[in-house]
Amino acid sequence: MPHSTTVLTPAATITLLDEKLTDADAATPARFLQDHGLTSETLPFWLVNVPRSQWTSECPAFLRDQPPKNVQCLATPDSHYQRQSWEEVQEITRTNRIDRFQRVPSELRKYLEYMAQIKAQYGSVMRFVVKERLGWGDGSLEDLRPRGGPFEYAEDIRILYNDWPYGIDTDIIHLVVWTKFELPDDPATGDLTAEAREAIERYVQATFCSRVAPEQVVWFRNWKSLKSVHALEHFHVMLRRPDRAFVREITNGDVPLIERV
């Protein structure tokens, strides 16, 4: 049965669940559904993985007009989600099928809600990232002007955790390398130019593979259509089972937002 994607929750669904609900069920929706012979398919997607005490009759604004991929993910109970393995990560990056990455359903919900709050407070995600995460001023052109060319000066680069990492195995560390300089695209393909790809590869080898085995390191840059921060250059690095002291060193002790909000 397809999940409801309409704005209003069918009254019958709420009534049925309320009639069967006990106080002990309020914070454990997955157990509640199981105990009463129900499935997540009986719920609109925005109620899955949400405690009954937090249910709403209407879809929250931050979850409206989501693409089918997000709706399908949000409609999946966390208990049914299979984290992507290191082998899958390698295959996704090797084939440049970055669209196959996805988040743990409940974490995707938190991510979408937080992004909506950031846009309302700061006007854009880019301004928040520049000001609060990177410490590069307020996002003016002067603040973001690089001192030199690609990877020439350390002050033009900042390595942080991905605040909202993909739903990959927990022994994989997901980092983002932010840069003030641009990494040009090939207009014919929309992907990095060969020169830009080679420059990133040299940087990754020098920065990460000196402390992590090369076969335990992958990197990729999101397609423009997948970027959450379009106006600020960045690419992703994933490390499998790295030394945590090394990660603290290169991120300057960074803590991702997902662990703080």
C-alpha cells in the first residue's frame, strides 16, 4: 500500500491508532505498531519514526513538496533501514552515482527540519555555514576571496565533519573539505574538469592517505543538483576506520551538528 503524501492525515488512521494507544505506547511507535499488528504503511510518511505524542494531523511545512526519494526514505522505519557498507560507498563513488547516497530516515527528517530553521534565521544555508561553521566572516565576496590558487594556502581550506552524514556504516567518518577557491566544471559534462580532479586527488593523497591507508579513503564532489550549499565550493571525503586522533587533528576538534542538536 503506498504511503499517503497528501497534506491532511486521514482521520480514520488517527482515530484507529488513538483507540488502541496506551500511555506506554506514546514514545515507542515502532513497538506500538508491531504489537497491534499494524505497519508503517498505515501511516502518512511524516508520522513514521515519530513518537505518538509528537504526531500532527497535517504534514509539517518543512516536509512538504519533498522529492519521491525523500518521501520513500522518510516513510521507512529506522529499524528497516540498512546502512550502506564500505563496499557500497566505494562503488557509488567509483561510478559517480552520488544520488544513491541516502540518510537514515529519522536523521533525514532532522536534517530537513534544521535546514528550514537555518534558512529562516540566517536567510540562507551558505551564510550559516560561512559564519557559524567556517568562521569566514558573514559571507561577503571579500570574506570569501581566496589568498591564492587551488590548495596553495591552508587558510583557503577548512576540513569539518559533515554535519548530517549519509546513512553509511558507523565505522566510516564523513568529512567535508570547504574551499574559498573554485574547482571548475567541464561545461560539456557538468562534472569536474580533469585538472580539478587531479588537483583534488593530489590534495587527498597528501592530506589523508599519509595517515590512512589509501584503500580506506574515497572522495567525491556532489553534482550541482545535489548540493545543499551551492555558492560555496566543497567536496566530500570518507575515511574507513581512521585514527580518531588524526580526525580531531585535521578538523581542529570539530563536532558535527547532528551530535549537538
